[in-house]
Amino acid sequence: MSKYILKLDREVCQSNFVCTAVDPRDFEEEDSGKYEGKVRLKEEPEDEKVHEIELSEDERGEGEQAANGCPVFAIELIDKETGETIAP
């Protein structure tokens, strides 16, 4: 059961790729389209500015590391039930 939302704003992303290093399960480099060279969530359709996926408790750790490691705050981890931002 999903408990968290991992949200990425690709307009804010500056292609530092910290997230792909700490959470390769959820993040990868976009290789085509409007956001080529930026980060994307693996489940995200092309050319989505803001996208989010749901994470379980077991998946939280990597998502939280990615959000805390992003130097431009393009990633946010949110508690699905309360709407509270957990990271960054």
C-alpha cells in the first residue's frame, strides 16, 4: 500500500543527477523530448513538467534521500495521508 508521494518538478531540475545516484529505481535521465538531459521519474510520460509517483513504506528511504540530496529542491516527498512534506 502506498503511503508517500514522490514529486518531481522538471522545470526546476538543473540536471545534477544526485537523485539518479541515490535512487536509480525511480529516477533516470530523460533521453528525448522537451526535457532531454534532465531527470525524469521512470514511470512518467514524456514532456510532463511536474509528475508524481506513489511509494510504499519500503520504498521511502531512497525517495527521501533523493529529495534531501537535490540541490535545487526539485524533488519533494509527501505523506499521502496528511499532505505534510517529509523531505526536503
